[in-house]
Amino acid sequence: MPISEGQYLPRGSVVVVPFPYTDGDAQRRRPALVFSNMSLAETGYYWLAMITGAENPPMPFDVTVPDHGAIGLAIPSVVRTIKIVCVEPKLIVRPIGRLDEQTLDRVMTNIRARVA
């Protein structure tokens, strides 16, 4: 069920969303991490980072999710911090969990280092 009007997903929420391929030709429903804050959500958008299976070839700046099952992920996973997207809340299929603070801090440090 999509998130409801006025529902706020805090930074660190793990959600399911149709995430676009980088070539723009298609999208795939997959988990993603909310890394934006409430001020962005109030404008009607969220910034998300892709979450993918850890068995995929590693990419620079991936952050390992230490306890995938505890946050609703079916397989060992990484946050792929170089693949980010901006979405409207209506595109978020559902929230599934929350990333622990230590891992979220590593994700945020990685993202800040890429855009600073």
C-alpha cells in the first residue's frame, strides 16, 4: 500500500519503490533507502539511494547492510550510494523497515563526500 497523504518517512526508512535503471529505459521494483530529511519531504519529494543484493559486483562507495533480515530485506544487501533518485511519495509502494543509525551515518558520510 502506498504511503498516505501527509505520512512522513524519516531518514533511514527502507522502502519499496520502482527504481529507474540508469539508462532511463526501464525501472524495477526494489528496496531503497530514504536519505533526505523532513524539509525535503514537506516539498513533496524524497531522495532515495538504491539497495541491491550484496552478491552483485561491488561498486565504489557501497555500504553493507549488516542485518538485512531485521529491516525487511530478503537477502544480504548493500546501499549503492552512487545510485540515487528523487521521487514523489505516491511512487513509494510501502515502507519495510529502518536502517540502523551507524550504517545510516556511513551512508550519509559517503553521499556528502560525493556532493561536497
